[in-house]
Amino acid sequence: MQEFLTDIKTIRERARKQIEDGAVTESYHADREKVIAVLNEVLATEIVCTLRYKRHYYTAEGIHSEAVKAEFLEHAKEEQSHADAVAARITQLNGEPDFNPAGLVARSHAEYSAGESIVEMLQENLVAERIAIETYSEIVRWLGDKDVTTRRLIEEILEKEEEHADDLSSLLARMK
């Protein structure tokens, strides 16, 4: 059996002494304040994407609208669940999730675009997904082993964003 790097007695003592820190222990090696700031950008991105997908769900019209609207609604729900998970992680890190609508778009990696036609809506959503894929990939690399829990969360979200991009790309190809 491999030995602990730190003996269990020391770990127990630290856990009792630093109980107010909640989930943030001495083994946390990232810059917590910077991670919280980056997660608040991700939160803003997910909220903006939720709102854009919802708008597109309610405004898409045309012969292909029912299938596309269903996809928009599904993506909106998934983006909202990402936002919820990110907000929960921010609070685990003893931070405060920033839901303030003022500046939401400025904090977001993605833009909010109404889109006039189904094709434009699909394109705008695909652009946003591609932005999320690129920035979330960078966040994963930046976190590395310094905050494994946050890295895994972003990896899970990234996997879903790649799936969204693939869905949108397929729908867009069928529209052309």
C-alpha cells in the first residue's frame, strides 16, 4: 500500500482547525480568487447562451422550425444546467456567483445575437458554441492539476458544448 504524502493525523488536525474554509483545503493549489473570476465569466457565458437559445426557440419560424426549435429548447435547458453547476462550484470555493444582469454580456465569452432567420440563428449559436469550446479548453489547460474538481466540471461542460456544436453543424448542413 502506498503511503500518504501527509500523515492522516496531520490531515485531521488541519481539517478541524480550518473548518470555516468548507471545501477549500490546503491541497487546493489554484489562485482561488482568479478561478472564481473565471468561473463568473463562464457563468455569464452560460446565461447569455441560455437566453439566446430561448429567444431562438420562441422566434424561429418556417418549414423546418419544429425540429430546430426542439434543438434550441434542449440546448437552452442544458446551458441553464451548466450555469447552475458553475454557480454551485463558485459557492463551494467560498465565492459569490455574479448573476447581476448589468454587465452580463460584457462578462460573457459569447455574444447575444437575435438572428433573423433559422439559418442565422443556427450560425450564431454555432459561433457561440465554438467560442465556448475554445475558451473552456483553455480553462481546462490553465487549471491542470491545481483544481481538479473545477477542471472536471469544465471538461463535462466542454463535452456538452462540443455535442451542441455538432448538432448545430448538422442542422445547418441540412438547411443549405
